[in-house]
Amino acid sequence: MDDFVGYKEKMMSLPPQFQFSQTNLQDYADCPRRFELRHIQRLHYPSIESEPQLEREAHAKRGDAFHRLLHQYFSGVSSEKISASATDPDLSRWWNHFLRAKLPFLPEKVHYPEITLSVPIEGVRLIAKYDLIAQTKTGEFWVMDWKTQRKATPRDILQNRLQTVVYPYVLARGGASLADGEKIAPEKIHMGYWYAETGALEAFH
């Protein structure tokens, strides 16, 4: 997070109670003007349209529905009940990929689905919204991000994405409440991106 100070010093005046996240930091790293328009002026910044709008919106809704299925699963809803509710063909396929997946944290000691953590840094808050944090029986922690995009992001690009840095960092700095009050050592944290379309896991340690 050494670059964070540099980002903050270069940015324009921030609104009161502004919180940094991997999303707005990535916007700034990619294009400061996009950051200004989206997060300071709160104006629409058009993105490149790679597919028809209706198809893109339908896929986004499907992705949201899949995240809800996994939230239900890790909140204790039975897989049989969830399977019965996954009637959309894409959603059903993604769910079946998950059921067959051999994820490295399973069986986990404890898990926290859809949890948000934040830490103070340089006078502002840095926030991370996790799809899942899972603690293994050996004391390791896995940060999981569910991906429903059609094509996987290349590993070298993922490695340089701020999410890969911010999520483990916030957990190490602010996750003591998830570890019986003990600070979590960075070397015990793993970042995983799981692709529903293929069932593949991209992991960073």
C-alpha cells in the first residue's frame, strides 16, 4: 500500500466522509479523470460497450443472483433447496460448477459471507466488501471473490489489480475480530478469484 499516499496526495479535495475502496482506487490508477467524474463529481462516465445493453444487463442480474445463492449457501441454506431455486440455465450451470469445485478452504473452520471491513489510513477510511472470508482449520484465511464474467481475466492483470492488494491488506489490518482478537499475519492470507463459468480458481498467496 505504499502507493496509497501518492494517490491521496495527487487527488483533488475529497467529499466529506469519503471512503476509498479497491474500485475507486482502481479508477484513479487507470484514469484520474474517470475517478474525478465518477467519485468526486458523481457524474456518469461512459464505459466501452462490448455487447448489447439488454444482454449486458441480463448477465449482470444473473451475476447478482449467483452471489445471492452463495450467500444463502454460506449462511446455512441447504444445497438441495438452492439447487431447486436455480432454474435459469446459466445460473444452474454456475451453481453446479460450485458444487463440484474443490476449493482450498473447504471444509472451513468458519466463514463470513458478504462481510465489509474498513481501516483508517492517512486520515481517511479504506473499505473492502468481501464476497467471502473463510478461515481454514489450520488458521489460514481465504478471501474469495466470485466472478461470473464470460472470460477469465489473465493472471498477470489480476496480480496487478488493486483488489488483489487491498482485500488482503484490509483483512490483515482490520480483521482481528474474525480471529479471536488476534491480528492476522499477512502470510496467512490468500486471495482467490473463482470463475463460475469454468469452475477455475486463480489464487494469490
